[in-house]
Amino acid sequence: SAVISQKPSRDICQRGTSLTIQCQVDSQVTMMFWYRQQPGQSLTLIATANQGSEATYESGFVIDKFPISRPNLTFSTLTVSNMSPEDSSIYLCSVAGTSGLGTGELFFGEGSRLTVL
Amino acid sequence: QKEVEQDPGPLSVPEGAIVSLNCTYSNSAFQYFMWYRQYSRKGPELLMYTYSSGNKEDGRFTAQVDKSSKYISLFIRDSQPSDSATYLCAMGRGNNRLAFGKGNQVVVIP
């Protein structure tokens, strides 16, 4: 299993500002994933972050709004830029497991709960 | 049509009851079927995993997949208050990119 730490755990932000969320993993991993969990909505993949290359964004998410850094194999950041109330959500960092289940086993951090006023 | 449909209605059951949850999906390319459990203010954790039609049991939990009907279920026997959580179904195609359902909040009343 992997232990994932996220900071901040929660924050209240003003409209128009930006916030960077940090994700630290206790082991080296190739792929890290950023998800958004909005109230009443499905957990939605924002982007996949690979070390040494540009992040791959899912449909509906763009780099200007959600820039991602992946400086090494244990760390990543997600920035939510120019926030609006619609960005109020829980943002989750995750990594794939290596227990032999193949794909589908993801470990998640505890999430960063953002409220935009 | 969403790839994964999970009726997000909350579910309250008395302790000891059987909990039954289900999801439908539209994409026949899904190969992996999972159930994640998420406690309040925590991240999701993998509960059950299967990649074939049929039943898979793990203690009090049974995951059922019917690929012909594109339907998956999770059953919790002898439910306990500690089972109170949100249960998310998830499906994958082999590239670690999962499609999740909206989740069911389950409350087991002592």
C-alpha cells in the first residue's frame, strides 16, 4: 500500500485567487492522478501526472485552470487557478497500487476540501 | 448517457441487515470492476475488485458482476455500524483511468 499526504486538508478561498495543493507519497511512483469530487457528483479524473513529462488532462480540464507539477517520483502539486464558487470541491491525489491486481487499484490521499466564496 | 450510473440515494439499514448496492454501465470495454469505500472526510479505499462475471466473496462482502447485463452489485451481510460509509462503484479499461459512480451513502443503525 501507499501512504499519501495532502496539504492543505481544507481551505476557504476568495474568488479570483489561486491555491496550490501538495501531494506527497511515501514511495516512488510513476503515475499520480488528480481527481475532483464535487457534492452529488462522480469522482472525476482531472489529469494524470508523470514525472518528467507534461500532465495529461481529461476532457473538460485545461492546463491554464489546473496547472500540475511533478518534480520527482514522490511529489506533485495541483493548482486551482482564478477560482470561482464552482471550484468548491474536494480534490484528491491518488497513485496506482502495485500489488499485482493490475489496473484499478488506486490509493487516495484524504483530500483537500476547498470552499470558494 | 453517463458511462457509469449509480443511484446516489442514501440508504439506512438496521444493524445485521443485508445491504444491496448496484451500478449499471454502458461501455462494454470495461474490464475491471471495483467497489471503493469512503469514510467521512477520508479518501476512498479499495474494497472489492473483480474482472470476470460472477460472484466474489470476501468475508461479509460479495461483489457480483453481470457483463451481459452491464450490471454490478455489492452485498454486505450482517451489516455493522462500522460499515457506515459511502460506497463508490468504479470501472476501468486497463489504463488506470477509472470511471466512478456517484456513490451511495450507507448508514447502519445500531
